Amino acid sequence: MMATTLAEKIIARAAGRDRVRPGEVVTAQVDLAMIHDSGGPRRVQPILETLGVGLWDARKVVLISDHFVPGDTDEGARILELTRQWAKQRRVSFYDGQGICHVVLPERGHLAPGMLVVGGDSHSPTGGAFGAYMFGVGATEMAGVLATGEIWLEVPGTILLEWRNRLSPGVTAKDMMLALCGRLGMDGGGYQAVEYAGPAIAALSMQERMTLSNMAAELGAQAGLIAPDATTAAYLETAGATPGDWQGLRTDADAALAAHHVFDAAALAPQVAAPHSPANAMPVGEAPDTAIDVAYIGACTGAKYDDLAAAAAILRGRRLAPGVALLVAPASRQDQERAAADGIMAVFEAVGGRLLPNACGICAGYGAHRLGEDVTCISSTARNFKGRMGAASAKVWLASPLSVAAAAVTGRITDPRALLAERGAA
Amino acid sequence: MAGRVFLVGDDIDTDQLAPGRYMAGGVEALAQHCLEGVRPDFARTVRPGDILVAGRNFGAGSSREQAVEALRHLGVAGIVAHSFAGIFFRNAINLGLPVMTAADLGAVADGDRAELDVAAAALRLPDRGETVALAPLADNLRALLADGGLVPHLKKRFAAREAQR
Ligand code: SF4
């Protein structure tokens, strides 16, 4: 048996082949298609009508409303209504206002290791955290998938990102990812598959792993994989999914790689990325002294249960700096409920944080809380492109939920470890 | 039918092809401003059948399909580059715009008459009597292009299925 990568194993199976090689173009059978209210029904339905066909298999389509939730504009309300009607007619699984698609999909048990999944959103690599080959496509391709259940893909090379040792306290998956964006650049992934491995990855929770896979998109990779392990299996069982036969789903030790980078997790400091690119990453200690107006805990990559818990660990028993607004948009309803049960939501309430819907919200530039002119924001989201979260003059710094919470307390970009240490001493 | 070569450099991104600030004007407006940052005369002078020849990482940036639509709207017959950004490459094939790579494009000059032969994987330069070898496209991608992109390709497939019934 030739040694193969995790990506090759999944793609070969989906393409009905014994093995595939990087650079080959194959046609794969799609195990699941995920669409949302923005890129979904309103865009694919006209194409399906042109083709004069229905869905290839409604049981393999999941629709999630998240971009236009809560539908507080005329346009948003109209799009949500169209989305709901389509879900009803087409009888697909539909989660309405339950949270952000990339978080809801695994949490409701739709993902399992070894699947080939296509998503109508650029952060679809998130599914790679579960050992699924998941990637994002535009509306035309999604319509093709919905009509046929097939998609072509060029077998990618694998860029192995190996993280040795363990993260130190106060350092998170988001910090790893911002450091990678800074090191490799936003096209460092070259539309190949990146794979995260090593003891630091094995030690991460599933939600932290999801942050890494999610932001494979910021590296310009097609997929962001993590080989499934006992942590994956435990998460899937809780979510009601069947982990299946995942033991062999890994990159063989002597498989040919496109590149192999090694990092020391223990040496990593918390990172921030300056406006207007995730690649503008630097250790928080090297960031210029910057006052902030808004602290945003939100998005698929920065407001899951683990992210909320991290932020609350900083905020508990403290106050917001004068003039700073803290906005919290938990990534899913389930995560919010869990956080409420654990007293985490009460911490945000106690400091005067404003709770926003379980939706994309200002990460996608929607809603009443979009950033105004000249506002400086520190955000747990994945992208800080100019104008994305509101006014083009707004400046967005990306950081971990810990660092966002720390900045909310001091009013300036702050190393969260200082606040954690204070707590330790008390 | 030979067109002319428009030569551009590395890292032409989707914002240069379909500038975000003209998005509201639809493909017509986007096409009028296509590549204006690097070739201010491009939209005015390009004619159907012309070919873009580029460096590395053509089409980097966002996944917007409009970047391809703007070029198609102007009648660009194809793009030959050292390399393409992954999502742009997918979008181009799926919308029926030939995109091909070549290891060496040193023989091509701006304004050359040129003809792109997808099936033969060749860029012909009749005035120079030269032919630049291109990396061949996989059969299924060639079939997509031959039909004009994914939607017409599927239409044909579904029609054939219908006819068999
Ligand atoms: S939260 Fe932001 S990054 Fe995540 S799916 Fe929504 S818009 Fe995209």
C-alpha cells in the first residue's frame, strides 16, 4: 500500500477510486451540501429552475438561516421568508435562527469523519475539524451540486502544519491561526489542503479545533483538516452523530506532502491582527498602544461556548472601561443555553455587555450594530477587511476572545495574560 | 479566429477584475471598470476574442463570480497564466471561461495576435510562427468548457436523460 494523506483518502473514497494523486481532476459524490439564507435558496433556485430539476437528494441538504437573522430590515425579512418557504417545499433539514451555519451543522450531528461535504460559504473548511473534507463554493456550483450530487475537484497537495508542545495559559487556537496568517500569508495555503497536527492540536477541544479549520479560509486553502481522534468521537456522540470507522483516517507517516511546517506552541504569545488583514498579525506585546471603542465577541470563529467561557474568565468580577461597548453574539443558541446554565451569560450581563442574536450579525456587516465611522473595534471574528463590519473608516483588530475581553476591561489592546495573572495572584 | 494579447502581471485580484465599489451596477458597470487599475484602457480597447496573458496567482481575493462574468462580458476568449488562485479557477471553468497555465510565457508580447486552442493545449502566435505549449486541462474540465460552463453542461445532460425516457 502506498502511503497517502488524509485528504487523498477521503477524496479517493468519494470519487470511487482506489487512490488519487495531487493535481488529478476527479468527480466526487457529495455526502452532504450545506447552504445558508444568503447564498442559498434565493441564488440557487433560479438556476435549478433554468435546469428544470429538483434536488438530487433532499436528505443530504441542510439549510441554515444565519446571515439575515433576525430579519430586521425589509430585505432581510423578505429573504428569510423565501428561505423558509423553500425549506418547506423542498423538505430539507432546516435550522432557523439557531445559530451560525458552521457551528450548527456539527452541533446537530450532520458531520462525521471521512465525509465529502460542500458548503455555500467561504468558511466551509470548518468541517475539516471533524475529519470531513469540506470546502466552499459559489452559487453556480452549489446549484450544480444540488441538482446532481456531484462535484469536480482537483486533488490537493497537503501542507502539514505541525504544532509541537502545548499552548501556554492565555493562548488559544485563534492566536495560532493569526500567527499562521502572519507567517504564511493569505495565499500561503495555495488552494491545497492544510492539515493541523501535533500534540498541541491533540490537546485542543473540538470547538478550538473548529477555529483552526474555519480560518484555513484565511490561508487560502481549500480545506483545513484535523485527523479524527477520541476527542472527535466523543463530540460526535454527544451531537447524536455516528463517528463511524475513523481509526484509519489519517495522513500516513511517509505520505508525500506539499510542505511541512513545524511550530512551537509553547513559545506562542497571544496575537492581534492590525486593520485590514488577518495577515497583519503580531504578538499583542508588540502592538502599538491602541484605544478601542467596541469589543465584539461574535462569529463562527469566535463566539462558541469555549470562546464565551474564555471571555467570561477575564470579565468575571471586573468592569468595562468607560466608553467601551461590549457586544456579544453567541455563535449558536445551544452554546448560549449551555453558557447560561454555567453562569457565563450572567457575567456578560453583569458587566453591561449587549446581547445580540445567534447570527452572523456585524461580522457579515448586517444589523443595527454595524460599526460606525472611525470606530476602533477589537473583534473575535475571522476577517478584518476594510468596510466588512460597517463603515470603511472603521478599524478592526482581530484577536482571541480572551484578548477581546481584556481590551474591554482596560479600554486598550492588552495582553490577556496580565489580567489572568492578577486573578491568579488574588 | 485570432485575438490580441493583453499582458498583465502577477497577483491580479478579483477587486481589480470586478471592483467592489461598482458591484451595485451589475456586470455591465463592473466590466467597464475591469482591470482599470493596471490597464486603464482595457475595457475600451478589448475586443471579443482577445486573450489575457498573466503572471502568477491570477484571480486572488474573494470568491465573487462577477470577476469572471466581467471578463466574459467583454468577450475575453481566455486567460493564460503561470498560475491561478483556486476559487477563481473553479469559477472560470464553471462559467465557461477557458483558463490555462504555462510554465514559460516569455515568447508572448503585449499586442501579439494570438489564438487559444484549448483542446490542443496551445497558444498560437501566428505572426511569430510560434506556439506556446500549455498544461492540458483534464477531460471533464474541457467538456465543461466546450458546453459553455456548468449550467449549459448540466442542461444538456438533463435534456439527454429526458430524451432517453
Ligand atoms: S459569522 Fe462571519 S465568518 Fe462566520 S459565516 Fe457568518 S459572516 Fe461568515
